[in-house]
Amino acid sequence: MVRTASRKMAAVANAPAPAPAGPPDVAVEHLTHVYETANGAVKALDDIDFEVPQGKFVGIVGPSGCGKSSLLLMLAGLLQPSEGRIVVREHALTAPRPADVGVVFQEASLLPWKTALENVEFPLKLRGTARAERRDRALELLELVGLADFRDRLPHELSGGMRQRVSIARGFSQDPKILLMDEPFAALDEQTRLTLGDELLKIWTRHQKTVIFVTHSLTEAVYLCDEVLVMSHRPGRIIDRVTIPLERPRTYEMMATETFGHLRERIWRSIRTT
Ligand SMILES: Nc1ncnc2c1ncn2[C@@H]1O[C@H](COP(=O)(O)OP(=O)(O)OP(=O)(O)O)[C@@H](O)[C@H]1O
Ligand SMILES: [Mg+2]
């Protein structure tokens, strides 16, 4: 009897997540982007199509220069597509929607005259959060990224990796429904990278966010994501969509499993053949 019950529970834990109700949080339709430069036109993205259902964690991988950052800038409403359109939470995107969409850029982009703490507080201040509350929240987030002792330092007094961690904390403090992250952990050591990945998963689960995550690390992509989109060389097209069926919560032990290895291998093969 007990054995039957526990077998049933294991089956439930392994079952695919139920299909999300409602429209996708992000829909990208026939998106193409061409940069006009003094030396001619550079086609960065070519006919990109995908949807991100509410609450999903989607990764984007692809060779350097294939247009990943350009795609994220467009999803943030900071760059206009040459063709196609983006729909965010049922609104055709024509300008940034900071309440819905937050961004952690590839390069830390902090306000240089504000301290680490003030930078993390800034999105909360813009939202009108009371001073004491925003200070507490910002401190909590700086603690999370291991920088509580550096709260009063200006960005130029921090290392590149530290600045990036402040940037990540600021992305979290913004608390948007949709979080766009462009190689957020690239400048970090392996251990910090794994720890912050787990923290990101906790925040994602607890606050039911939708995450679009660009990375060059295939291990990170498989470990974090529900689905990984693989892009070709420039002009970037989506050449593979890999569903990651690993159950959640993810654990480090999973990285040593055959399934994990196969998934990583499949993504690697797709990238190599672009
Ligand atoms: N502002 C710009 N003006 C002209 N060309 C640009 C501009 N930004 C990017 N590009 C070009 O568009 C292409 C895609 O760039 P993008 O930064 O989106 O690539 P990426 O996939 O993010 O690369 P990486 O993995 O190195 O970060 C590249 O060929 C790049 O040179
Ligand atoms: Mg980039």
C-alpha cells in the first residue's frame, strides 16, 4: 500500500508540468534586425519566431555575434526590429515596459555616482517603495550576491565580477514579471556562478517569474532552463529548440546523469553544425 503510494508520488514528481493557462508572456513573430552602419548593413537576426509561456525559464545559446544581445535589447523595447513584432503580455511592444520587463545586461550598467546599495535600491525608489523597506530589501539582495560588506562602495571601487553581482541584485530588486538576463554570470567564478544560479531558480520558483536567459555555458543552460533555443551564426536564426525534461528542483547530482549529458551533447552538436 505504502509502496504503491510512494510510486505514485514519484510518478507525479516526474510528470511534465501542466500546460500553462493563458496567453504566452512573450511572443516573437518573424523578427529580423539589420544594423545600418557606415560600412553597410549588418543583418544580425533573421526571421526569429518563438513563444515563452508564463512562468517558463527559457535559455538562448549560440555563437558569439549571432545576435543574442540584439534580441534581448529588442525584447526590452530598447531597439526597434527591422521586421516582425514582439508581443509582451498581450501588448505589441513599441517602447520599454519596465513594470513588466527587467533586464540584467551583459556588461554591468550601474549608475557610477551611486553606491552599490543605492544602485540596488534605485528601481525600488522609482516605484515609490518607502525608504526603510527599500533599504531592507536592497540589503537582503546585496547579501544574496555576497556583497553586503561593499554596500557603500562606488562602482569604480568594485571588481568587474562584483559590479556584475550588483547588477544582478538590481535586476532582482526591480521585481519584474519577465526577467531578461544577458550572460549575467559570465564574469563570475564557477562557485559563485552555481550559487547565484540556484538563487535565481529559487526567486523564479517563489515569485513565478518568466525568465529569458542568454548564456555561453551549455551546462548552465541545461541546469537552469525548461527549454533552450539554439541560434545559428549571424544572421541569427533559431536552429534547434531543446526541451529540458529534468525534474525540479534541480540538483547538482543531475549534472552527472546520462540524461543531462545527452541534452548538453545535443545542444553542442546543434551549435557546432551551424
Ligand atoms: N550597435 C550596433 N551597430 C552595428 N552592428 C552591431 C551593433 N550591435 C551589434 N552589432 C552586430 O550585430 C551582430 C550581433 O551582435 P550581438 O551583440 O547581438 O551578438 P551576441 O550574440 O550577443 O554576441 P556575444 O555572444 O559575443 O555577446 C554582430 O555582428 C555585431 O557586430
Ligand atoms: Mg551578447
